[in-house]
Amino acid sequence: MKINNNGDKMEIKVGELFRFSWFAGSRTLSGRQGLYMGEAFIHREDGVTVENHRVLMIGDEKETIIDRGLLKYMERPSEDTSLIEQRMKLFS
């Protein structure tokens, strides 16, 4: 999946870490890091398909479903997240 990151294209794959920018439209998500878990389409009875995405925010027990409008606020985490990545590998 390709997402917009400050005008640039960012490709994110299932299982990759990301960070929401500080203006993510939600106080509960702004500045937080998470794991991208893939698309979660809803196919309504009226024929409309709604594009959502699943993410697991670090520290949360349950996944969060986000609207595609939040994809533009996803960015690559900074270099200091290597410790987080190492810890995630221990539990996978």
C-alpha cells in the first residue's frame, strides 16, 4: 500500500512499523507508533465499499480500524525506534 507522507509516496507493507504525525486528526493517535496490519474493507449491502485499514498501536491490546483519510498522516518512525523493533521481534 502506498500512502502520502508530506507530499512524498511512502510504501508500507503489512507488519511494518509507522508513526502518526502530531496532526493526525485524533488526540489518541497523534505522535504514536504502531504496526500496520493491512486493509479492512467493508462491503455494504447498497454496493458501496468502504476502505479502512487495521493498525495495532504500541501499548494497545486491540487493533484499531482507521479511515483511509488518516493514511496521509503516517510516516516512517525515527531512527531511535530500533529498540522497539527489537522488542517486537522478541514477541513475534
